Amino acid sequence: MRAMLNDVRPSLQADGGDVEFVSVTDDGIVKVRLKGACGSCPMAQMTLKMGIEKYLKEKIPGVVEVVAV
């Protein structure tokens, strides 16, 4: 999971943000923390769902949803 998040981190870091893995539940909910500019960006929810969640669902079977905590 962390390795997959490392794949998306460079694009977030280029805009002054970052993502941190928090946990994954048994039912496939991945919890992450958006940091830096991503924590206060009005587009953060779109980045989370259309970027991070979409990528993780494609790469890791069993991922149902990605949520920010």
C-alpha cells in the first residue's frame, strides 16, 4: 500500500502537498492523511477520489474506497 502511494506522491509534492498512509480496514477502506497544500486545497476531494482512490483501486484488489482522516 505504501509503495503504491509513493507512486502518486511526486505529483502531490510538486504542488506543495503530500499524502500519508494511516491504515486500511478489513473491508477495504484505505485511510490517508493529506498534508501540506493538499490539506487545505479546495480540489483535495477530487484529488483523493479521482487520483489516489482510482489509482489504488486499479493496482490493489480489494480496495473499496480511500478516505481522508
